[in-house]
Amino acid sequence: MSKKNLAIATILIALILDQIIKIYIKTNFILGEEVLVFDWFRIHFTENNGMAMGFEFGGETGKLFLTLFRLVAVCGIVYWLYSTIKSKVHNAVIIAISLIFSGAVGNIIDSVFYGVIFDDSTNKVATLFADEPYGKIFHGKVVDMFYFPIWSGNLPNWFPFVGGEPYTFFQYIFNPADAFITIGVAILFIFSKQAFPKD
């Protein structure tokens, strides 16, 4: 398989998987609903109005700025991927950049379109292509569902920042797109010499 086809296949598989899982969660779960898979792994439906890990800023204007920033960032990733394919680097680097691109686009799809194709998930299951959507274009909410509360308890007082307080590791809820970005970055780190040659 050529490097170009490898990139296209990785992007398509990742994007389709991301959107299938998000649409399934959105159309089968009520906001806040949770399914226990294991003690350390749960499916917990939540929506993210802002940046990664639930951070928000600037209200509606901040949300629009964030979405536009993501679109610009994706253009940069496309150029990076194109340049990498032409330079004939290791296939792992192509896969890594393709995963990062897929993750960014996956969350952009939520932010741009979900507000105009879904209705609200509060106290009911959302409808796809709803007559009364919950938002407007560029102001959609990102769907998150993977929750890994591997350990909960009180950390020692000497522990920096959270010592002496109740703490859960890992407390953040994320989605497939976030996972693809993380995996892509990890692969780049492992293959850093091939991804960022000194010459």
C-alpha cells in the first residue's frame, strides 16, 4: 500500500469509527447516563462545550473562536501530512499524523454540525436530524463517553496540588477522536527520529 493510500485509509477508518460511536451514544443515552463495563471502565455520556478536559472560555464567542482555530490547525496538519508523505518517512509517522488529523476533524464535526442536526440530550435521548436542534452551526457540543476511574482515594498531604483531597485517576471523560490524537502523539514520540530528522 502506498503511503498516500495508507494515510487515506487511516483517516477514513478513524473518522467513521469516531462518528459511529458518537452518534450511537447521542441517540441511545440520556446526558449523564452511565454504563458500568468494569470497575475501572465506564461509558458515561457527557458533552464538552469547550476545549479538552472540559475547559471553557469566552462563552459563545470563545466557542466560535475555538472552532475556527481548530479549522486553521487542521489545514496545518494537512500540509504536514502532505509533506511527510512526499518525504517518504516511516509508515508509523504517516499513521501518527493521520490519526492526529482524524481526531481533530472528528471533534470539528461535532463543533460545527451537531448543534444543527441533534436536539438536546437533557432528560431524553437525542434525535438525529431533529426538527428543533439544540444549537446553531459552529456552536455544537463535542460528545464524550470513555471514562476510566482507575483509582479513587485521598492522596497524602505532601502530594503536590491535590494532596489531602479526594482524587480520581483518570478522572477525565474523552471520546475516540481524543484517543486518536493521543495515540498519534505517542507514536510520534516513539518514532521521533524518523518524524523529526535532524537534517
